[in-house]
Amino acid sequence: MTVQAVAQATGLPLRLRAPAPGWELTADVCVVGSGVAGLCVALHARAAGLSVAVVTKVEVDDGSTRWAQGGIAAVLSATDTPAAHARDTEVAGVGLCDADAVQALVTEGPDRLHQLITWGAAFDRDGDGRLLLTREGGHSTDRIVHAGGDATGAEVQRALRDAVAADPGVTLVEHAMVLDVVRDTAGRVAGVTLHVLGEGSADGVGAVRARAVVLATGGMGQVYAATTNPAVSTGDGVALGLRAGAVATDLEFVQFHPTALYLGPGARGQQPLVSEALRGEGAVLRDGAGERFMVGTHELAELAPRDVVAKAITRVQLRDVVDHVWLDAREVPGLAERFPTIVARCREAGIDPVTELVPVTPAAHYASGGLATDLSGRTTVPGLYACGEVACTGVHGANRLASNSLLEGLVFAGRIGEALARELPVPAPAEAVDPRPEGLVDAEARAELTTTMSARVGALRSGTGLTEAAGRLAALGERTTAVPGVPGWETTDLLTVATAITAAAAAREETRGCHWREDHPDAVDGWRVHLDVRLDAAGEVVLARRPVGEPVAVAW
């Protein structure tokens, strides 16, 4: 049932203004993104004998995966069970996890992790060669594997990059921003348009023609003024999917990592992450008076789920009128050896966590929602798949459990690989003309957009603030330009995502998981639903409720 369309037509573009493609590349599968999800899909597609083009926005290592300091959660101990992992995942998801997706995650995860090891990933082990297992927030037992202490993402990225580079059946296209889908005359996605610096005709715009497109573009944290996400995370995949007619879901559930390194009031863009693995090893949070405020707030104290910790920190900051709290890691044994990346980054900022308290504050970190998919990674648009953070499989619900993100990429990349192997059709001829209305937002609107999102659609939200944000975003959408280019394309994608997040956050009148409404402070059973988002033919955001457990309608 449709519950709301935004009152004022947003007029969001349904196609980015760009030159016609001046060159083409052909492959069986086009994978957009080069993190854990994208590279794993590529390897699975190659195992099925398919040719693959991997398109990545800057260089292959510049996505979110390599920044992951936490690990990969999987049931690897004789004292652990898939049921326990599922229970922890569902508790963190606060009633919005889809049971079938969670079951796939926790039961298939161990085998996918071991497959990653066969692809070359080396994880930390004890003296007897057994994988070292640690615990992070929300987990009831030790089930997190790490590499290099706090450099798991970098090791995973290295192994997958090397495996892909060794396969001549994978064509890697770097420095390429994907713009929109290409359809065939049957209406199926049959490729993408993209901009490659220095390639092709005017502005480097070309096309990859493919029998299927897999979006693995990562997150959209750059929609906020401060985030742990890299600069490439501008929501391109979700925006492209919405313009193509795909349904997104649960976009209001943006996870704010509790402990980003606080670099001062003027800091913008990507902020250094201070992994909760420190808290797993004994670090504690303190207010300005030195008191541990998580004790008594939750039975797991500093190891409570991320939304609980982020809310508690925000409350202290509001109470004391301060910009940050303090992380005390001075008693963590072997801190510099165990967490070399974090210690080095803190020292670069003039803070030595071995002897000093570390200033931390919540920052936009992870999108629990995304393009809605079935258990094979298929979106609602024929020929278009999604995997990783850009997707919403139903695993995370209202709040992602720590270290389930890399695992989700591994598991659902495998499932997409299986789907590609069994159901990849030959496309019909390409659509002659794309009839969707085009547009482009002036890149000068970006700073005001991100400031608005942080101030009004951040960790703490209210109906009044969300209404104000919607109005500001609509006004920014009127600031258009006729000059195509990466700055305008990114800003248009950010506005599309910001408008959808804000509309969903305004509609969900409750507090659940990482969506916190101060004017609706309690969870409401009637809101135990997914909130699907799509763009209609006029570029307006339309929202609809979907019961938990009811799969998104995928008719292909």
C-alpha cells in the first residue's frame, strides 16, 4: 500500500545529462564497483565461464573495503552456532531483518570465508595456526576474524585484486563514473553508460554493453558533511537504480559509527574510523568528567550495538554541549602492535592513544538500506543486480551488526554468481532512444546539501527538522546546470539519495535501530515494516509499506 508521495514534486532527473557514448566495450557481465562485493561477483562469474568488465570509479583499491578496520563475522568455533549468529543479527536489526536472508548469511558465511582464504586472503592466526577470533559490538561470542589486527579490509582487497588481475577474462576499467543504465528493446538492462577520464569522445562518455549489470558501488556516506566513507561513496548506485525504476528500501536506516576520530569543528568529508574492535579489547568511553557513561545504559556497555552507543554519545554531547566524547584505550594490552593503523592515524592528528584519551564522535558510516533485492541479488528491474552496501538483502534490518558487511558481500556475491551461471539471456537489440527526462544539478549546491543532511537528517532527527531539510533539498534541485561533468553528476546523485532518505525518515514516525526520531522516541509495532522507495514518471519520491518477510516483487 502506498503511504506517501512527497507533497511537492521533487522533479528529480530520471537520466543524467551527458554526451552520447563515443565508444563501447562488450562483456557478458558488467560489474560496477571493485570492493569485496564487486570483485567476488567477478570471480564467481569467471568461474561460470563468463567474460566480465569491472568498472570502478577511481582505482581498484579506492572503495570502502580497504578501509574496513573491523573483521568478518562467521561461525567458526565449536562453541558457536548459526542460530546464535542469526539471533545477534536479528537483535541488532530490531525486528526488520528478513529471516531467509539472515539464514543464508549465517549458514553460508563460513564456506564463503574459507573460499576467500583459497583466493589468497591471510587472516590472523594463533601459534597453532588456528584463526584468531575476537568479539565486536552486539555479538554474544567471539566470531570475528581479522587480518593485520585492524587492517582486515586492506588484506581482503589485496587478495581479491590479485585474483582478478591474474584472470585474463576480466577487463578492468578504472577512473570511470557510471552514469545510467542502457536498456534493450525488451526493457531489460543491457549495459551502462559511463565517463572515463581521457577516453573516447567528448568528456570520455562511453558504454559497456552486457547481458547483465551488477551494481556493487558501495555506500552513500558522502551525502553527509562528515563520514567514514571514502570520497567515491556518493550514492551513485542507489541513484542510478532509482532513475532506472528500481525499488530501494529502508534508506532511512543510516548507521552512524559511534567512534570516528574527531578532528575539529571544521572537518568535512572522510573522517578516520576508530574501530569498535578497540572496545572489544577493553577500551571504554568517558565523558568530559571522566565518567563511563555506557555502564548502566546497556548490559553490554561499550559493546552494545552501534545505534545504542551512537545514541548514548549523542545524548552526552547534547547534555554537555560538546562536540565529542573520549575513548580511553590506555589499558588495552599491546595497543600499538594490535592496532597499528589506528594508532598511526591518531598520532598523525597529534594524539597518542597509548598515553592519551582519544576524542571521538559519531559519523555517517553504513547504509543498512539500499536497492531492494531477492536472495539471488536481483533488483526489481530485469537484468539489474545489486550486491554489498548498495543493496538491501534484508540481512541488516534497522541496524547492521558489526562485521556482517564484508560477510554479506561474500555470501550474496556467491549467490549472484550462481544466478548468472543459470539464467543469463542474450539481450535484444539496444533501445534506440532513452525516453527518460534528463537533468543535472549545479555542483555548487553540494556543500549546502551535505550540511543540511548532517544538521537535519543525521543521528538525531525530528519532524520539524526533516520538513526543513526536504524544503532545502527541493530548492537545491532547482539549481541546475547544462554543463555535464563529474561534479554535477555526483551532486545530482547525492541529491537523489538525500531526497529519498529524507522522505523515508519523515514518513517513519518512530525510533527504531539507527533511525532516531526525538519527536517519536519509541518503536511502534505498526512500523515493523520495510519502507520501499521509488521514483515515479515525474521524478517524485513515492513510498510504500511492505511487511517484514514479504519479498520484494522481482518478476524476472
